[in-house]
Amino acid sequence: MGIVAYGRTLPELFSHAALGLMAITIDPADIRPQMEMAVSVQGANREELLLHWLNELLYLLEVEEFLGKEFIVEELSDTHLRAVIRGEKRDPERHHFRREVKAVTYHRLQVRARKTGWEAQVIVDL
Amino acid sequence: MSVPMKQLDPYRWEIPKSYKAGMRVPGIIYADERLMEAIREDNCLEQVANGATFPGIVKASLAMPDIHYGYGLPIGGVVATDLREGIVSPGGTGYDINCGVRLLRTNLQREDVQGRMKDLVEGLYREIPSGVGSKGRVRLSPGDERHLLLEGARWVVKQGYGHPEDLEHMEEGGCLEAADPDAVSSKALERGRPQQGTLGSGNHFVEVQYIQEVFDEQCAEAFGLRLGQVTIMIHTGSRGFGHQVCTDFLVTMNQAMAKYDIHLPDRQLACAPLDSPEGRLYLGAMRAAANFAWANRQFITHWVEEVFLKSLRISPRELAAAVVYDVAHNIVKIEEHEMEGEKRKVAVHRKGATRAFPAGHPDVPQAYRAVGHPVLIPGDMGTNSYVLVGTPLAMAETFGSTCHGAGRVLSRHAAKRAARGRSIYRELEDQGIILRATGRDTVVEEMPEAYKDIHAVVDVVHQAGISRKVAKLRPIGVIKG
């Protein structure tokens, strides 16, 4: 299963890819943006940075039980990303998961410029 | 582009070494014509050819009949690399390190659980944490986790879960030596701790079954199996721990590739020499993840037994639950194999493939030494699973390996489309199978027709002679994440 994300700008692209990942796991409509998490990730290049960013969301989900809904990318270079995520802690009563994402893969991983902005492709292992 | 293939016999196909620049050995695929039709459609043959480009690969890039498209190597792939000149590849092992299968036998017959299956399945569903984000019932301190990573199922038995004799009937006795918890990132440790003792989701399951058919009386008897007997199959792996170890080392290996001047057609195949700091660290971390998975299946075994005792109100003696065997089907192991009359140590990557060692092999437990160790092949939740046994031909041809399951044939999306307007629960119940699952989408994505015909897969490995059919198991109760 995978995500094809688009963005007018690179920060928007990274933000949309994150939303795509969450939507594979759970219906984003069920998440309330009531707390914030600050995240900072590094990568060797733009694609690896995207991979680490999405993997960070899996980590937050599994370890902190934090579900993200709004992803505000505040700083972005080819190798560094700083973002604030708005969301909430998992509430088993309200949150029903669709499926589990094991990992974000390098498989056909791509970030490329398009006429009107940016496009990314990410495949996840379920 | 279609990959050129030469059919060697009814069950063996070869991708010639000349197909692709960089291939060091040919590709060999085990399949019959019908399975090959499906295999040709999903591009996994290209991945078999890519596997043949690994530095130090010996003999061939092998693929089992349940092969399907994976990340890097196909699922169902077997690659062995020379210990001195070869590489080790996290992508050649898979994300779910030591994803594997355990089979328990009982002293119950099918009649003994008739009319009790709803209770049993409900009990299993309640007592065994499953699904996304589920937390284990065990609370591990960081110190506990370290012991568990070093000792695997052994540590869990020491804590009072299961029986010491369980350990005698597992691949590696439920513990790979030389695990290195210090090679594991803090992220993997953190992801792992709360997930120990959980089933997970997707294709993982606990299944109550009965033995529907016995093909080989002598082996079945050695394995303690008989017609109509109730068995329980557990399919799960190393959870977020293993996934994180694989993720971390893909990054490490991608950086190491330039350092060691290794060029491969797919980044997901990233690797490093076995004899390098990166290679050694990966092996240490991978072994820790393998031990995490054996520990996980051990905890679950204990809870399964508890549920049976409580729900059927019988004594442990009456239940007589025992581990038949436990196999890893995503792993890399250092093994000795004979090639051209010479014994060589190789790193056997089994990614969606099962070890199948024959009678007489020193790694086969004493109790099974006369027949070979059991090979456990889970099918989809509506069909059958199989017990096979290893053969000498597997040693000669496939580094003692065989298939691992049915293998997907429908994408999750296609499965969903096919399930529209149907109740998979009801369809299964009509066939005498009680299902409980957590994930809203798991049930349709995992429905029986999403998988290849398990009988066809098993027939190929049986006919090709790389393992032999012993018994066929029929599900009567399933829990899924």
C-alpha cells in the first residue's frame, strides 16, 4: 500500500504525506487537534528526510500513543525538518484503527518537482 | 518487460544469469504452470533477478511457489551469501524479523470442543492483546527487555510462562546466540517494550484447528499428531521492535554501500559485507529481534493454554498442550551447507521462506531426528494450513528451505472491492469457522480469496521434493488483529 502526496510547496508536501500515512491507519476525522507535539528529524537527502518524518509518526503512534491530525512544517531543508503536530492521545473508546503500518519503505520512494508544485510517492509495509 | 525463463522440469524454472547485468548466479523459481501465471503478473521475477546481484551470493537466487512482490527481495525468496565474501541485507530478511509460526498440539479431539468454539474464540480474543496500538499484558523494565533480547523464549519460560520442554521443540531452541542488544537503537527498544506479548494485525493470527488429513503416518506420529486432534497455530513476529531494527539498518546499509563500493538495482536491497562493522552490528540486532519474536510467541502460548483450561474447565493433564514446533520465516542464519562436495558456511536469508531440515541433521531436535523437523505452513483463515517435513533434497537444492504460506494474490484494495456487500464473518461461520478480529479492514483484506491456493503451493514443494506433506489442518476458530 502506498501514498501519493502533492503539495504546492515542499512543507505542504511533507504535511500532506503525513496526513496520508495517518489515514492508512485511522480515519483522521476521528482525531481531535487538542495537544501539540514538536518533532525534529534529519535525513541524508530529501527522500530520506521524508522517510524519517513518516517513521517518526509511527514511533509517536506506538510509543506515545499520539495520533496526529494537523502537521505544521515550520522549517524544512533537504536534510532537516522541524514541525509541530496537533492531535491527541489515543482513546480506545473513540479511536478504531483501520490497519497497522509496520514501516515506511525505500521501495520506489520518490520526491519530485512538478509544474505546479511537488509530488511524493511512498510505499508502506503492512 | 517480461523476464526470460527456461522451464527445467514441471516444478522448476530458471532465470538465466545473462538476463541482467550484475547477476552473479541464475534465479531458480519453484512453481507449476498455473502458479507461474500469477507470478509472472506481479513483477516479483525482476526481484528474483535483483537478488542474484548480491555480492558473494552462492548457487542461485531462489524463490518458493508462494513468491510475491515484496520490498527489495520478493517474499518467498531465499538467498545464501558466502561468509567471507558475501553481504548481509536487512531488506533480504524483511521488516518483521522472525515473523514465524508455532504449532501447539493438545490431547483434545474435535468433538471435545464442538459447541464450545464461541467461548474459546472469545476467550482467546480477550486474553491475547491484538490489533494496532494494543499493549502487552507483561510490563517489561528496560533490564527485563535486555534479558529477553539475549535469551528469547528461554527467558520467558524462566519467568513461568510455558514449560521448559517447549524449548526443545523450536528452531534454535527459541534463542539465537550472539544477540547484541547494544546494536539496537533506543527507538526499537521503546517500540518493543510495550508490544511484547501482542499478536499485531494484518495476516497475524491465533487459530484453533483440527487435523483433517494425515499424509505421512510415521512423521505425524513422531510429531505427536493424529487425525481429528485439536491443534493451535500462532502466527506473529517481532512487532514494532523488529520493524524498527530493519528501518534503522536500511539507513545504515544505504550509507555503507558507498563505503564498500556496492551497487545494486534497488535501494531496498541495501547491504554491507558480513565481515564488516555494519554487517556484524546488523546480525547482532537481527538476532535480538529474532529472540524478541520467540519470546512473544512464548507468552502467547501460555495465554492460549490458560484460555483452554479455563474455558473448557479441564486440567493441564487433560489438555496436555505441547509445542510441536516453532519456525522462523523471516530471518538470516549462519549455516553450514555442502556445495560441490565442499562444506561452506553461508548466511541464508529466508524472507518468507521456512527452514526444512531433514532427518539426521544436527539442528533437528532429538525427538524428530529420525524424520526431520516439522515445517509449519499457515494458509488463509478459511482454508487449510499444513505440516510438512524437511527433506535431503532441500539441503541439496534450497539450503534446506521451503515455502512459508499461501502468499497474497489480491491486493488489499482488490480484496476490499471483492468483499463489497458480503459478510466475511457469516461466510466463514457457514463453513464452521468462528472469527473475531479487531481491525475494521483486516477481515476483508485478509479474506480467503485474497490468497493463493495453499494446496497448490504445498503440492509444488511436495512434488518438487523440497519438503513432504505430513498433515492438513482445518481452522475452526480464528482471532486476528
